[in-house]
Amino acid sequence: SFVMDHVPFGQYHVSIDKKDPQSSRYEFDRESVPVTVEHSPVTLESSLSLKQFVIGGKVLDFKGNGVAKAVVAVNGSPVTETDQSGSYSMKTSIGSYSITASKENMLFEELKGYELSPQLRRIGSIQASKYSLCGKVFMEPGSPVQGHKISIRSSKGGRQESLVTDGKGEFCAMLAPEEYVLSVFAGTGIIMTPAEKKVALADGPVLNAEFRQAALHVQGSIDCLESNCGDNIKVNLVKDGQNFKSETLNGKSKFSFANIPAGPYTVTVEKKDWCWKSKSISVKVGTEDSSTLKFVQAGFLTNVEVPRPVAVQLVHQSGAKYDFKLQTGQTSLCIPRSGAFTIESDKCVRLTEKSFS
């Protein structure tokens, strides 16, 4: 209400002083009310009714910083958007409202039953209560990406959640802003890297928590009897009885298989007319490269056929002697060095060939 004294006789219009900065906050049902002043006091028969008023507030992240471009909603309906500082203003009328904000990958507290009136200078701050924690699981080609279990536990202990990857290998959850530890179970024998990942959700949404199936190197070398190993040495990486990868070495003595998923394998070696101390090596690919494999050539293969068991001695051109016991029929011998040999045997046995190289 208001009272004006010593008003001269005349016709007037009562209105709000628009030059007053505070007046710009208010919107009335009409611009002015007409009044006639004569010999006695005048009481307005009708008054200006407040229709709407402008009020503002701020949208904050978990740490109290302003959130730009957040949509502010009143009773579920969007009404305005925050500026770069997180501030907003809106027109409203007297009443009780539910006020909240929304922005991608953020969840905000709701101001429920919040009383708005012209006397209120600002609306209480709307603060973020949860952020998105999203990521993706990458598997080797041919391996499924859907259905892998994501374990999320609070670094403070206690609360733990589980998610399952979708058809793209992706996962996402809305969680309270704190630090979490993530891990992936992709199946028995499958190792993921990293084994665990720590994320600090208090700093804002995390959208790139990635895990990959461990794909490492299996490497090794060939130890040949001669300085030059020559060509056509074939090295195979075998998994579940099937060749997983192969490499043919020509003029080199080292082999390497890249991007190998974790699991048990067998590495084999072969070359025509060569024999080995061991033709296969078992290896378990885990979280580190396997780089100490070595195949050692034992010698060169030669076939000998005899009609009955007999002991023979091979004499190398250098004078070195090697004893063998031959069985009836054809026998493959692993000769431990190259060069020319003569064959010596029991005098009761007549050999058709007494030398070879």
C-alpha cells in the first residue's frame, strides 16, 4: 500500500516508476490506474496487481563452479538456460515450485516445493549430484564385445556396482562425484589391460574409461649350427591345435608375432632336413611380452636303411666321431654338424655306401 499527501486537484494516472532499476523486475496486470483528486481523500477503487516478477539463481557443479548452458526447468518444463557463469534469470509468479536443471552427463539436485515471491532476492543454487561414468571395452577381431561385466567400486570401500557392455562394447552409469576403481571380466583366460582403472568423478563426467584385451608380442630367436641360418625356416604360433599365426624366416634368425591376445599357446619350428633340440615351446601370454623363446638346431637329418640292427660310427672330416645304433629298416639320424662323413660299422655288415655329406 502507499499514501501520497498534498496532491493538487486534478486528473491523474497512478503507475510504477520505470526509471527505478528494481521496478524492471516486476510486471503488473496494467500500466496505470486513473484517479481524480477533488476536495476529499481518495482511495483507489482498483489497484495494480502483480502479474509476474523476474528472479534469478545459479547452477553449480559439485565443486561449486558455475555450469554454462544448463537448462533450468520449473515444474518439469524448461524455461531458460544458464550463461557462461552458470547464472540464469526467469519470469515467474508467486507460488510453490519444483526447480531443477539438466545438462548432458550431469544430474542435479531438485529444489522441491520452493516458495517464490517478490521479496526473495535469489533462488537457492542448484548443484550437481551425479556425473556420467562411461567407457568402452575393445576386444580382438572376432571376439564379442557385448555382455562383459564391468565392476565399479568406490575407493572409499563399501558401495559397488556392476554394468554389462552393450552391442558396441560401451557402458555408462550415473554416479555420485567421488573416486572409483573399475575392472572388467571378459571371460575365463581373457586378460584385460589395464587390470584396474581409477577415475576421479569429482572433477566432472568421465566418458573415456577404456579397456582393451591384452594383445602382446611373442618373440624369439633361432640358434643355428652355422652363422647363416639360411631361408625357409617356418615358425608357427598354435592355439587350441590350430595355427593362429605363422612366419617364414628368410636370411634372419629372429621371429616376432604382434598383437597376441592373452592365453596359452604353443610355438613350433620346422625346416626341411633340420632337426631340433625341441620343435615346440609352450608359452602363456599374460600381461607382458614373451621375448625369451629360443629354438636350437640340433643338427641335420639324414635317412639310413639297414636289414638288421647295427651299431655304426660316423667320422667327420675333422676327425670327430659320433656313435649311433640303427634299427631294422629306415632310420632318421640327426647329424650334429655339416660336412663330409665316413661310416664305420661291424665287419659283419656290408654297407652299400660308406660316405656321405
